[in-house]
Amino acid sequence: MNVTFRKVGGFYHVFDDDIYILNYLFNYKIINNRVGFPISAINKVINTLEEKKINYQLDSNIIDFKKKNNYQKYAEKGKTKYNFKIDIEKIYDKLELLSSKDLKEILNFIESKLNA
């Protein structure tokens, strides 16, 4: 498995599980099951992938770390982070509908758990 970059105009795009890796490492937004970033950022992205030993393909160049490839590890970390973010956004939307009193009660409970 490797991160595959597709050039679209002045941007590179990634799809499939690659989106979770780039979201995890760079906080790039996932929009319509893809992540895009400007061409000018490709060196930063490539350097980080190499540092983390994540296989990638850019144009006809394939960088393969063989058995040291961490693609799956970072894809799983990225999925977990992204799913937590979605869950938190859902909770936030529900919290906005609460009265001030109920919201304060829930926030106090959360703070007590975080400070325990």
C-alpha cells in the first residue's frame, strides 16, 4: 500500500485510505472523500512521508520501504482520529441545542473527568 498523488491543476489530491494519513499528519481537510493541497506543499508532504517510512507514488516514482512501510499504521491512526473528530462535532451540535443550565452541568461533568 502506498499514498498515491494525483495532480489536478495546481493541486495534488489523494483518495481512499490515503486521505486519513494526510489528515492525520497535516490536518488537511477531508472533503468529498478526498484531500487536496497545493503543489507548493509537495516537498513538505514527501519529506514527512519519508521520515515516517510511508510508501508513496508521485508521478512514475514509487518509494517503497518494503517491510518497514508504515502505511497501514498511519492509516489506522488517521481513521481513529478522524472518527473521533466526527463524533465530537456531532456532540457539539447537540450541545448547542441545550439550555445554558444543562450545558453548564455537562461541561462541569466533563471537566471533572478530565481533571481526575
